[in-house]
Amino acid sequence: MNPLNAEEVQSSLGQIRPRLLGFARLQLRSAAAAEDAVQDTLLAALEGASGFTGASSFQTWVFSILKNKIVDEIRRSSRTKADVDSESALDAAVSDLFDDRDHWAEIPSAWGDPHASLEQKRFWEVMDACLTNLPASPARAFMMREFLGLETTEICKELSISTTNCWVLLHRARIGLRECLDLRWFGGRAK
Amino acid sequence: MMSCRHATEMMSQGQDRRLSFGERVSLRVHLMICVGCRNTLNHFRFLRDAISSHPWKL
């Protein structure tokens, strides 16, 4: 196969730019910081594009550049008071789901056929709102795990946290998303 | 008997590491009698499927 030509590189980058931006916004929580990270990523991608023959491996590689830029940015910036407050709020919300013996205060209901929702545009708007509502740290850990497919050991290393802390973040993210989707999307439908 | 809170932690970790034999047995016993945790396990699995078909995904 021939290496991607300049035109293919341009069109490939143009195609994934909105996804890069969406991912960066969710991870960095700032439109300006996300814009910067994506700009840097696209520049680095243009420079390194010559080694690639297929658009799909090229795009995967571009996402890995963005991930590194995001991790650098997360390391540079310190946690704000808003981050800390939002994490305590999620902790409290998770605790409220259970009674004093740690059993369900309210038993979660089945969601029927949730996969049918994946076809609906409105579902993704709700999902993105739920992801954005999560505090930054659990949201980052969760998206690195599920969207980028990293192993927990890698996530811990990238975010400089312990493995146990990583599992705690992922658990909170999943519980928080479950609650949010239950409330804003599946609630009432499945019953 | 495992608490529901602990069961949700095991179900979450089960998506990130291989649970030990003991953990798997206690979780399975808990799931047999707890419909709330069975539903939650399905929800966690759905979350994984959903994100892997996210519109941003390549």
C-alpha cells in the first residue's frame, strides 16, 4: 500500500477533528484548553503522517497523540476547588444509594432493551450530558478505560494515582452514569 | 453475605481485572439472590457496549 498522500491526510484529519475536540473537551473541561490540545495534536499528526498507509491506523494514532497531550495538560493543571466539591458530591450521591447496611436503598430496575437506544441521536446527547456531569477525575479514568481501551495499570500510571484509587474512580463513574441514565433516559421507559 | 455496595465494586472491578476465585464465588452467590445487583451488572455491561459505539469512536 502507498503512504497516505497530503490530500488524504488533510481529509482524514478534517474528518476526526470534531471527535478529537469532543473528547478533549470532556477530558479537559475547558473549551480553550481542548482547542489548544487539538491544534497541537493536528500539527504533530501532519508531521508524522508520512509513515501511514491506512486512514484507520492513522486516526487511531492521532487519538493516541491527543491522549498524551491531555495527560500532559492534566499533570500541569492542579485540581480546582470546583473539582474537589464535585467529587465529594458524587461520593455523597453514591453513599445515598445504599442504606446503613450497604444494601440498595432503592432497587435498580431493568432497562428493557437498552441497545435499541444506541441508534437514537437524543440518547447520545443525554449520554454526553451525563459524562459531562461526572466530576473530572472519574470521567477521565472512565473514558481512558472505555473509550481509549487502556488497561487500569496504564491509566494509574498516566494519571499518577494508585491502582486502588483507579478502581474507586471507575466504580464511581459507572455508578454515577448508571444513575444519570436511569434518571434521564431509561427511567419510566423500562417499567 | 456480601453487601450490595461491595457487590457493585466487584462488578466494576470485574470489568478491569480478573477477580479472584473467592471474589467470583461470593459475587455469584450474591447475584443469585439480588435482582438489584443483577440489573446493575447488566447496566455496567451496557455502559461498556455503549461507549465502544460512541459516535466519536473511529
